[in-house]
Amino acid sequence: MSLAESLYELLDTGYGPDSDDKLRDFCDKHAGTEEPLGPSRETALHVATRRYRTSAVAILIEHGAHLDARTPHGKTAYQHAVRRGFAEPAEVLAQAGANTSLTPADELAVALVHGRFDDAKKLLDQAPQLAHTNNPEEDRLLADLAGRNETAPVALLIEAGAPLDVPGLDDGTPLHQAAWFGQPANARLLIAPGAPLEIFDGTHASSPIGWAVHGSRYSGGAKEREAAYAEVTQLLADAGAQLTYPGDNTETYRMRLENDAAPLVRRILDSIPRS
């Protein structure tokens, strides 16, 4: 594994109790925190910010990270933070002198994340194209909001024509996000206009029903919210979601889901015919 790959893994998926020390040690020994990392070609500061690792953001800044570096799609770390409602990383970046300017699409994201729906509607009335700018870092807004409790932002974006298939976290579409986070109301809103049921993400190689199943066992609070995951799974099954896998691994995929499923969800899977 290269140094860049090691840094990306540390910041993206492997941050634990001793990771601040590991990151300081890495920064002390190596240059390269500005090197493009991961599939989105972000800097380390971008990765730490979008993963809400505030201490890592501070460490990278201490070691000279370029505050206003941009992703290939033009986003700074500060924009990453505010678009997601990540107040602490945003404050650390702003206090360090980061550029805090926002695009109109960023302003739409901020308004929706903070529940300022009148402001969001006004922005969309003035510029309907903000719902679909063809910039994947902006068009992922629906995916970023679909896994949250609120339905109003999701409904507003769908009505405004936001794309239903642009991925967000871990390469999952909006429906993947609603499934993983156990949000049946948002899943229902997405299924109604035709959100795709059989897209397999590039990170976990699962369709939305696979994310619902895995979330029913492994997401935070899954045990207390098993009924919500069962409702999402039933919605997906009723909409025609299959337990099939592209290629020749369908039975292996189904077995993986059955092993992952919480009991209420497993009963639903058992009711889906084998193709």
C-alpha cells in the first residue's frame, strides 16, 4: 500500500482512538497531504472534513495543509463542511483563514441542511437549475439528505428535479442512503418517482435493499430501529427490488444478505422469491 493509500484509509475509514497520533506521525515524517487521494481525488483535508474528523482537520492545518485547495469539481474543504452541516470542522477551517465563499448551490445545501425551507424555495425559484447543476459534488445533495430524519428537504429536491441516481456517501444513491439509515418516509418519497432499485454501489457492491439489510444489523441504533429497517425493506420489496446480483453470484449475494439481516428483515427476505 502506498503512502497516499495509507493516508486515505486512515482518514476515510480507519480513524480510531489513537488515529490523531498516527496522523501527526505521518505528517511529521511525510509530505504529500496535498496529493490527490481516493476515487474523488481529494486532498487529505477534504477527506478529513467530509468524514467529520475535526481533530484531523486541525492536525492537517497545523502541518500546513492548503486551506483552499479544491476538488476536481471545485469544492473547498470549507464548502464540504457547510454543505453537510458540519459546524465544528467549518469553524476550525474558518478560524484558520479558509475562504468561506459559497456558490449558489452551496447556499441551497446550507439552507436545506439547516431547515430554512423558505430560503431554499426562493433560491430554487430564482435558479431552478440549482437542483441539478451537473456537478456531482452539488448534485449529491439529495443523497446527503435522504438518510436524515426530515422529509421536507427530500420532497422539495425531488419536486425541483434533483437527480435520483447521483451518489453520495460510499457511492450510494439517495435510495441507498435512505435504506442504510432506516428512513422509510424518505424511501417512499424516492421510490414514487422511480428511484432506481438495482444500482449496485462501487464501494460495498450492494443495491439499496442490500444497504437496508446491512443497516438493520450494523448501523448505529439498529436494534432499537429494527421496525424502521423492516419497513424500508418491505417498501423496496413491494416496489420490485430483487435479491439478485450482476453476473453469477446471485445465490452468494442472497446468502450474504440473509446472514446480515435482523430478524424482522430476514422474514421479508424469505418472502422474496428466488429468481
